[in-house]
Amino acid sequence: MDRERVSRLQSIMTREGVDVLLCRLPENVLYATGYWPVIGASLAVVPANGEATLILPYSELDYATAGWVTDKRTFRFINMQAMANPTAQTIALLCDLWAEKNFGKATVGYEGSFELVAGNNVAAEARVVSEMTINAFKQALPQTRFVDATSIIKQSRMVKSQQEIEQIRITNEVASMGYEAAREMIAAGVREAEIAGAVEGRIYGRGVGYKNVTRSRGYCFVMSGVNSVNSWRPFCVSTDKRLAWGEPVLVELDAMTNGYFNDLTRTFFVGTPDAKAKKIFDAVQEAVNTVIAAIRPGVRCADLDAIARKVIDKAGYGEYFNHQLGHGVGLQFHEPPTLHPASNDVLEAGMVFAIEPAIYIPGFGGVRLEDNLVVTKDGCENLCPFPQRVD
């Protein structure tokens, strides 16, 4: 059991006056119970005091052994008597639990404002908490008071437990396997999409089974030459463009193991970079390492953004760094804290986040370096073992 994160969640619930938390989103079920729902039809019932209860499809019982909850109540998601309705099926068991636990007029928190959600264990489909779900809870438990507990969950998740940090470290190690595949393939004439596919295949093929990883995925985007300029956008796209000699090759990689994500970028070159390319790369690397040296508890995230911007501006490329410095990683690869000029977030020990200073010059290309860092009591640790510079 990850007592560190359960205690943190329950203490925030108590402080905010929430007696019971209902978690339907797989990322939050995983956070509260250690079990990552496969099809998103499960429900975690988390009291502010005591042990949680899991309501889940019978077909997932063997997956639920990965978590620490002993009170598991199952329903038949697939049966020939009635069509599958996970909301109705979980509600019936929830009502029985409510009476058994004597929750009565408890104040109940639900996931009312998660507009960005992580992918399911099975990523092709995702269930979300809709108005229909919330109304079903309210109708089933008419004596309870329902409140949106999104801020409670996000606040708790922002600081990672040691177990979570270790899982994110493993994700970074698996991502490094993917970057090795990229390094092996980068050459003039190779298509961007071919490299991206090889990276994703390496992460899946070698990630599963590595250090107790049961689920591993990589989302890789390779953008070369003039295409790499466009990676300032909040998305990246690999194309059928073939790499050319001397070009920068920006490789964005969002990997996941056992439900925990990272967010990384490395910039390679096809052959030896010229003097201009080297100067740009050096400026970005200096920005990364200057920020790393400034990280410690109590530092404002906005100040870290300013530090990176100052380094790049001094090198003469300030106008070409046109997005925020970074963001948290964990159960999503974009989550709090936010490293932005307007951010009010302040660093605490245990926060894990990505920093990604960059320079994007039209006609030349883009150079970005992105590392994942955990705040320690007196500094930070870089969780990614893959080198920043690849010659």
C-alpha cells in the first residue's frame, strides 16, 4: 500500500470537509487504490478515514491484485441477460455499500471538472464522468451532499509519493530505450514516421516486463528540418518527410508505464551540426541546466520560466522561445504544477515536472531539450538517464 499518497489524499479530504470520494476516472482510481482499471468501468469509494472499496467488473479481478484494496465488489459487465451499463451496475453495489458502511448523509466528492483526462489502460476508448454519471449518483444517494472534489484530487496528486516517483523513473528508463532506437535510425533518407514507429515499438517490446512493468506505451513524434519549427505548437506530427544532411531532428516522446507518464524531448542532428546549429543547441542546453541549478522547494514556477527565458534572450534568440517552460507529469503528461510566466505555483519537495526550453527559427528548424525533474529537499534530481547531447 502506498500509505504516503493515501494519507495525503485523506488529510486533504478531511480539511476540505469531504467524507467520501467517488473516483470513476481510471487515473484517479489508480491514484487512490493502486489498481489501474482496464476498461474504465470501475469505481473507487474512498472514505476520509479507513480503507477504500473497489467496485469493478468481474473480468478485471486478476488485474486488481496490483492494487492494495482488499474490499472488492464485482459485477458482470458482459452478460446475456442485460446490455452492459457500467453506471447502473456500479450504482446497485454502491447503494449496498452505503447502507453497510452507514455513510448516511455524508458529504461526497466527485470528479466534476476534469476536462483533460489520461488515456485508459486500454487506450482506444475512454469513459469520462458525464452529467449522466453524476445524476445517477445523486438519484441513488438522495440524502448525501455532493461537491466537486476535482481541486482536492489535483492538489493531492501534485506532490508525488516515493512509489510514484520510482514509477516515473522507470518510465524515463523505458523512454531511454526508445531514444536508443531513434539514435540507431537517424540518417539521411530515413522518413520521420519510420523513426517514430521504431521508437514506439521499442518501448512496447522492451518496456513490458522491465522492472515489473505490465503496460508500456510510447507516443513518439519526429520532426526534422523545417518541420521541427512547428513543434512550438501544443502538438507534434510525424510525416513522410525524409531526413536531410545537417538538419536538426526533434524527437518528442511521451511514454507511459503502469499508468505513469513522462514527457521528454531530445534534438539530434543528421551528421555534424554547423556553427549556427551548435550555438542554438548550446543556448537551449544552458537554459535547461541553469533552471536545474535553481530548483529547490519554495521557488516560484514563474521565476524558473524567467530564468530560462533570460538565458535564451542573452544568446540572442529570445523571440524564438514562444511557449511556457514546462508542466507537471505523472498520471497525465500535462498536469500541475505549471511553469508559466503567469503561474502562481510554488515548488514543493516531491513535485515532478518537465522543463522544455526551446528555440524555433523559421527556415532553420527547432531545437528543444526536455527533462523530467523531481524536487528534493535541497534541489532536484533528473529522472531521465538518456544524455541531453547526442553526437
